[in-house]
Amino acid sequence: MYSRGILFRIEDVDGLDPMLRGYQSKDYISYEVNSKNIDRCIAELIADEINGKKTRSLHSYSKSLATCLLKYNKYADNELHIYIDNCMYSNMLFIKTVTNENYSISYDITERTYNPSILFENCGSISMMGFNIDVADNKVLDDYLHKYVSKGRKWTASPEKDNEVVVLNPTYDISIRKHMGAVYVIYALNYRYGFLSDDGNYDRLINKITSYDGYGCNQCNQELQALVTFVRYLHNEWNFEYSISKPIVEEYLDKPHISYYDGIAQLLGIIKDSFEEIYNLVNHYQYDNIALWALEICRKYLNAGTNNL
């Protein structure tokens, strides 16, 4: 299960050989399959995605935001995608029958591996319209793939460590690119000081974002709405995020990060160094006004004596 139906993904738009995905309804793919073969079809799609096949069609998301920011955005220059499943479906399969009936059923790879039941009775051909499947257990995933497609993960695949969920046709995906600097700064400030646990700080930052120049124009509004969703997630679901992301943050705190003062360097510096040290550095190197507003809100919060510098 993942928190409030919120998942995260980095799209490598600036890679040397990017595998760009479609996120609009026009990009959606449905699969016509005999209902008796549904497990094999899903397992093939999952294996292709997990093992990095070039022609894969699924989207891999993580339940851990830190995994995306640190592990999959090496130069802090790619866009962050946020998948919002308003119905909070996890491990669900969405299908359409030959009579155009749409419905959803539970699809959990643990159950399908060790205690499978008949999913469809005399259903014939169906259209697989989408699914969200948690694959963050290496042992279960390996057993599932061997059961249905006689192959497992490549040794380099790490869905368990990445807290991975695979999605066919993400129904509501929004992205942040222009304001990635703000994402790194706000995440780090909350990790170190927990400033968004304070409702007043949260309200002030949300008000700053929604009053930002461009909030209301289509393209700008979409990104700023995504930023609001990101901040709301940190405010409402921080205990969940912290519990699954602490190991990845601690791993990267112990690694050298040789770069100019990019988003990752700022994040690690905010977490490791004193506020006085990072305050001037972030103000000097960070050009995103939303990041600077968050820094100032946090400074006032700390100076008020609510927390220690």
C-alpha cells in the first residue's frame, strides 16, 4: 500500500538516450487478451519494465520521493512526475469486457503467486485498460515472474530498494521541472527541521505558491499545482515519507557528491550543516523564488524558538 495514492517518478528528459513516456490519454495503451492469459500478459509487461527493455510500456513510480530526488536524478536537472490516484487504488486491474462493461478487480502479485484464484469465469477476450501493481518485494516478484513467464529480475534491478510500483496508463500525472530547485530545498528543510508540520508555515508557503506570477496560465498553473501537491504531501504524509526514505537519505549523506552547488548538494548541505552556513549559500546559488520563500519561512520559524538552529 502507498500513501494517499501519491507516487513519484523522474523522467530522464535530458539523458543521452532518453526513454520518454507519454502521460496523456492519447498515449494510453490497452491490451486485448484472452482472460485465461491475463497473468502471463501482466507478468511479461512487468518483466519488461523491471529489466529495462527498450520497448517497455509501463511507468515505474516510487513510493519514496527521496529515491527519485537522489538516486534517479543524478544531476538534479530532470523533471519530477507525481502520480495522483484519487481513488487510492493499489494492486488493482482495470478492464473492459467485450460488452463494453468497465470494472476493476484486485490484482496482488503475492496472491497471484502463492494462492491464485480464478479471476474470470468464461469471460473470453477482454481489454486491459490499466493497472497499479506494487512490486516492492524482490522475493515475491521473482517467484511471480518465474511462475508466469519463467524468468526473473536482472541482478541490477532493485524494485524493493526503490519502493517500486508499476503503472499501466497513469490516469492523473502532473510534473515539475522549472521549480526543481524549490523541490530540493523544501524537501531538505522539512527533513532537517520539520517546518511544514506547522500549519502556519504550510499555509504561508501554499499562499506564496498560489500567488506566484503565472499561477492561472495553463502551462505554469499545471507545474505550480504540482508544486502545491508536493508541499501538501510533505505536510500531510511526512511520517510515511520519512519512514521509507530515511535509509536512502542516509546512504547519500555518506557518499561524496562532486558537483557545483546543484539541488542535490543543497539538499545534502541543508540536512548536514548548520542553518547559518546554508542560509547564505542557498540565497546566493538558488534563483527560484519559491525556494527562497521556503527558506525565509523556515528561518522565521526557527528564530521564533519553535526549533533549534
